[in-house]
Amino acid sequence: MKHSAIGVDFHEGTLRITGCERGLADQLRDDIPVAMDDRDGCIRTDAMHAQRLQRWLDRQSNITVDWQTATQPCLKLNARPSAMTLRSDQQDAVGEFINGGGRGLVQMPTGTGKTVVAIHLMKHFATSTLVVVPVRDLMYQWHDRIASQLGVDAGLIGDGVHRVSPISVTTYDSAAIHMPRIGDRFAMLIFDEVHHLSGPWRRDAARMSTAPIRLGLSATLPTDFDRLSVLGELVGPTLYQQTIREASGQSLAEYTVRRITVKLSAEEQTRYDELSKQIQGFVADQRDQDPSFRWEDTFKLAGSHDEESEVAQRADGALRASRMKKSIEEHAASKQRVLEDLLRLHADEPVIVFTGSNVMARKLSLRFLLPCLLSHCAKKERREYLQGFATGRYPALIANRVLDEGVDLPQVKTAIVLGGMSSGRQAIQRLGRVLRRTDEGRRATLYEIVTEGTKEVMRSRDRRRNDAYRNTPRRQSRDDDHAS
Amino acid sequence: MLRSEHAIVRMNYSRGEVHPDRLNRRTHAHYLQAARQCLHSYANGIGEDRESLHRHIETVLRPLGDCPPRRIASFCKLLDDAGSFDTAAGRSVRLRQRVFEIAADLHPIVSQKDGLFDHDVDASRQRVAAELGMSWRDIEDAFFADVLELQRLKAFDASLTPERLLARYNVAQTQATLYRATRVELSARSDLKRVVRGIKLSGLMHRIEQVHADPPAYRIRLDGPAAVLRGSTRYGVRFAKLLAFLLSCRDWQMRASIRTNDGRPMRMVISDRDGLTGEHEQPDEMDSQWEAEFAKCWVKDPVDGWELRRESQLLSIGQHVFTPDFVLRRRQDGQTIQVELVGFWTPEYLKEKAATLTKFSASASHWLIVVPKSPSSEQQQAMGRLGLSLIAFDKRRRPQQWIETALATNDSEGG
């Protein structure tokens, strides 16, 4: 057999394999998903197959391989002792991941110290690592944690910064954008809240990297088969799973949900009913023409072109009406009164108020002169408020959904939600934040303020049916349902 | 540029074609007046916040009756792009922090004070205002002035005409459709050098195919590295930028494969005859004085049976493309001579040019390298080493001699 020299290099998120004889190429194609590329005379594969390819090439005889990807350094990480004390469940997670070959998913509820597990694994593998997180806030939090527990000033990629170091932190979007250039520089990837990776475009964040070690962390792994198998392909199989039930009592406080229903004012109600009528009229007319018409189809109609301009305008009108209804629900004057009462009730302890929109967050911020965290807040301001809140400089905090996804909040026993929670996952993530373990063992309380006789009540009921709530120990009496 | 959520497309499923939203002089004549009003709103809206500017635009465009929300949003984006906004960077943040610090002692701020809590809304505001030495009104105005929708317009491009705004809209919608493209196929005939420049700037990968020899025509398929593994829209923005560049080129057509939501394969076809106008100036016919002189020499005294064409051939090796300045072509049998004028003097340029010519020398049989009348020693050295036929340009020398030199040297050397 002829001896051949194979070249492998990293090219914009793919691996280029050159010098492959035809016979060898055919064999390779049977084992690894590759494509012939006549544009520059090579065989190409996704960078994520790097390890498989390397092992495959190692098994072939009569070839030499010139591997031209960036080399990954061995790092010396000086972990602080505090980072290394693990609870038994955290120890289990670490062990399962290492035994599982360093490629897979770890599910632990929010507040159980996923970060500690990840930091421990970073120390264990001691190699170039990229941490991928959903939002910019988390990027800075990870940076701080890595600094305090591993003694490393990690690089940052995203939020206008592009500082690539052997240990770096980035967001999903930045990772997907920049991976074609940095994809061969890390041997380990850590995906925080890994369910974000299954979006079609963001998959490139995993696909375009050569890293053999891949850890996916999540409080809520997707339940549908397709999404989970995408994560399986991009990261690895589920290696450790802890449910919220297992976690509670052990590391989470029990909590109470109190739903408070408020009424719309007479004017609000009139306007609300008018809008409802407008929507019903539109839907009825559409059903006359097409019995299979569903409300969801309205979006398509409203976006359609000027040919059916009249329908498009009516559809647009219906959508606006629907948004106005939500806005009336959210801005109902009585909610502000209930909020005032709750702030009075809990005047002596830290409270976090969640809103469903930036507008509402700003409105409440201006009314109660309390710091608000909005989705566009610069990092410095957010940190100031979070730290100020943690140290008691600010009595309460108002937050839009920007605080979704496990942003580290100080320990809170009371949270108030004004609309905006629409899915089981969001509910879990938010709940996780008031579920922090405290020494006194007092139960956390989650207030939900919803308007009566509106869709919000239905949405709230849907939420309760969701597993996230059902699995949670909850004590609730009828009295809790109404404000006194 | 617009964002992909602004894109309005019409699908023609029977023809498999996607048509981006396009305003035209006939059907949309009334948009000209509306565009004028929109520009007026912005030009006179210095100091207004983005949210209210957008509301003005909506009140202008919505009554037209044929302006869907996305079109309105697109115009808002284009108008925003033609202006600049005061981001209130730092000022509002500092103000908020001060207010929250002062108000922390007043918490909870209640509607009406009672025995338990003494700080009502009005008194709290007065207290904060007094401590800051500002009126409450000014505080409220500046409080969230850094929030995107509340930022105030600082300046606006007064030279923007209604026609230009509508033209920008048409280009921007076509670009927004390209965000969803997985692959693009270009047809190029003349103006090859400039098209190639656009391709190089785009950073895309290409496959070049000559589809017609006389007049020369090329098909260039463009996409990115990962495209051989799966269709990906990640190169869409590059296609959109390429389009902006192509608008300053002549004689091209672009066929884009578009990914639709329902997964049906669709295409979009655009060409230089679609009436899209770009922002780049069309360059002069000839790049340099010297090229013009060279062409003039030929016109004065052409060689029978031969023609001189400017930048009409693409030579490509893998992902490298080269367009020689001129091609001399014998009509009878299609024999060609690649002509490259080397008239620039920095050593780096010479080195690069020599490397390119070395790489491509084997992809054509006859070459003529033209250097100035009195070449520098550096130049003579760099070009002489190539082993290609070389002449010093002399206006008095007849073009017949160019051909003789090129055919003689290369024939004898090529053996």
C-alpha cells in the first residue's frame, strides 16, 4: 500500500483534510460524516468531529498526519480550597461526567451549584476552556467565579469585548459568530443552560469547535426527543440528572406560591371588552371564509404583502388589540396598589419584583424609585444594583425577564411576579432564584399578581399544571388566593 | 441595513421564486410624498426621542393604506440609520444611581402616608429633586434617556432625498432577503475585475466556470466552507454585502437559493437591470491613465484579425482568482495573449505581483508583461525572473510588435 501524507487544518469552523487517497477517502466516508469539496480540493468535515477523526487516522497504517490546528496548552490552575468542597450530589455529578468520557449533559436544578461542578471539572481537566452562557450578565459572573476560584483572569468574547485567552467566557450568540475563527483554540467547552444550544443557528457554537471535552449544564433539559438528540450529537448523552424534588430539602428551601387576583377598573374593563370584541369579530370573519382558521394564523396574515392589504390591516389591527389587552392586564392600576401593599408588608426584607416588560419595569422603577434591571442595562450598572441589593444598600429590585436563566441573585425570600411568565421553563428558572438555601430555613414566598377574568388567570393555571410546579412541595390554602 | 425580521417577501410557489418587497414609481407613486414627510419629521425632529419619531412615521405611512407594519418598521430603521442619536451614555446611569441611593431611605414610597410609612410619592420626589438640585420634571426627562427607544435624535443627514430613501428601501429589502440565502450564483460578463474584487472582499468561497468563450461569460457559485456539509444561512450577511458592492458593477446577474420557513427550495434572481441603485460610485472606465494610453495605442493601430479586450478573462486556481488587465484575442482560432501592465513601484507590490504571475503563468499559454518605458532595476529584476515575455511600453511602438513578442518568446520557451 502506498504511503500517504495527510494534512488536517482548521478552516472557518470546519476541518480540511488533504492528501487523502481515494480508497482511504471512501473508508473515511463510511465512518465519519464528511463531504468532498472540489473548491479547494479537500475533504471537509465539521470541526466537532476532530477527536473521532484523529482516532480514526491513528488506526490507519501507511499514513503520516500533519495536524495543523492550534495546540491546546496544559494549564496550571490554582484552585482555592473553598471551590473544592463538594456536596455529595455535586461529587456524583463530577464523577459521572468524568466516567462518561468527558462528553455529556448534567442536569441539576437552579440553586444547586452547577457552577461549582463546572469549576471543579475545569480544574480536573486543566486545559483550555471556553464557557458559553446565555446572557452577558452571566458572562461577567462566570468571569468573577473563575477569578476567585481558579485564580485566572478569563478572557471575554462578547458585549463589545474580544479578549481570547486559554480560559474564556462568551455568550451563545458570540460563540456562534466567532467560532469559525476561535474553534480550534479550546479543548473543553462548557455550555451553561445548554438547552439554548438546540436552536438551529446556535448549533454552530458546538459544531464549529474541535474541543473533545464537552459539558452541557441545565436545570431543565428539553423533554422532546428531537431537541435532546440534537444536544446528544453536539455535546453528549445525559450523564447525570437530579430533579427538583431530589434537590429540595437538601439544597433548596421549600416555598409557597400565593396568587393574588386583582380586578380591572371600570374603564380598563370596558376598553378590554371592546378589544376582545374586535378580536372575536375578526376571527369569526376569517372562520367564515376558512373554517380551519386559527388565531396563530393572524401573524402570517398581518405580515403578508399588500395584495391582500385589507385583510392584512385587519389582522394587524387584531394583533394590536391583543397586545393592548395584555398591556391593560399588565398595567392594571390595581396591580400597582397590590404591589405597594406587598412592599409595605415586606418593607424590612429584600424583595425582587419581576415584570413582563421593560416598559412596566421602568414605570415601577419611577413610581417606587427602586433600581430596575432592564435587558439593555450595561454590565456596570447591573452589577452596581445587584451588589447594592446584596449588601442592603437598595431595599428592593425590579427586574424584567433579563434575570431569567439563573443570573446569580442574592438570597431572597420574597419575590413578586407581575405577568410575563409564560412557560414551564421560565417558571422554573425564576423560582430557582427565590429557592436559595438559607440557614434559618424559613420558607420563600412567591407572589403572583394576576388580573381576574382575563387570560392571565388561565395562563397562571396552565403554569400550575406544569411539572415544574407539581414536583415542587407547595403548601397553599384557599386564603392565599385572594388579597386580604 | 435592515434586520431579518424586517424582511417582506412575496412567494411565487409555481415559479419557485422569492420576490423581495419593492416600491416602484408607478404603483407606489404616492410613497414619494410620504417619504418627503418622513424625512421632514426627522430633519425637524432633532431632540425628539426615537419612540415618538417612530410614531410620526407611523402616522405618515399607516394612512397610505398599503403600508404593512414591517414596511413601516423598515422605514423607521433606515431613517434611524441616516441620523445619529444621543445615547446619554453615563449621564442617565449616574442620575438613576443617585436617585435610587437617596430614595433607598424612603422605601417603601406609598401613595398616601399613614402612621406606619411617612414617605408619599410627591414628598419623596420633592426630596430627591431638592437633594439633586434639579426639578423633578428634568429628572423624569433624563431618567431613562439612555434607553434605546427613548434616545434623542442628535443629527440627521439633510442631503437625503425622498427618491434616495425609497431606493435605499428597495436595496435594503433585497439584502434582507439574502440573509436567508444558502448559496448564490453570479453570472458576470464584462466588468470582471470589479466583480472579482467584490467576491474577494466578501470572504466567500467560489467555484468559477466559463460558460461562454466569446464574448466571455462566467458563472461563479458562492458560499462558505461549511456549505458542503449542509445548507447554512450563516453566510447570508456576506451575500447582502456583496450585493451592495455589485450595484456599482455592470453586467451581472445573481441567483440566490433562499431557505423558506417551510423548507421549500426557492430562488431570488437579481441583476444590474433591476433598477436597484447602490451607494457606491461607479468607478471610471479605466483604472489608470496608463491603461487608457495602452488601449488608445491599440485603437489607433489595431492588428488585423486581433482584438483587445479589457479585463475579460478570469484565471482561477483553487480559491485564487486573477483578472489580467487586457486580453489580446485572435478571432480566427481564439488564440489569446494575457496582458498585464505592471506600473506601480513599491517593492511589496512588485513582490506580490510576481507571486501572482508565477502562480498563474501556467494557466495561460501566452503572456505579455508591459512595464514602463524606462523600468527601474527592481522592476526589471522582478519581472525578468518570471520568464514571461516582457516589453517596455513605448507609444511609438506598433501593437503588431506586442503580439510578435508574446508569441515568439512563449512559443520558444514553452517548446
